[in-house]
Amino acid sequence: MSRSSSLFFNSAAKLETKKLN
């Protein structure tokens, strides 16, 4: 996985966590 892809995935995961909380 490329670094940008990992960064994008990480940001998306954080956004999802924010939505849940």
C-alpha cells in the first residue's frame, strides 16, 4: 500500500470514529 493510500484510509477511519462518537 502506498503512503498516500494509507494516509487516506487513516483519515477516513478517524472520520468514521468521529461520526460514531
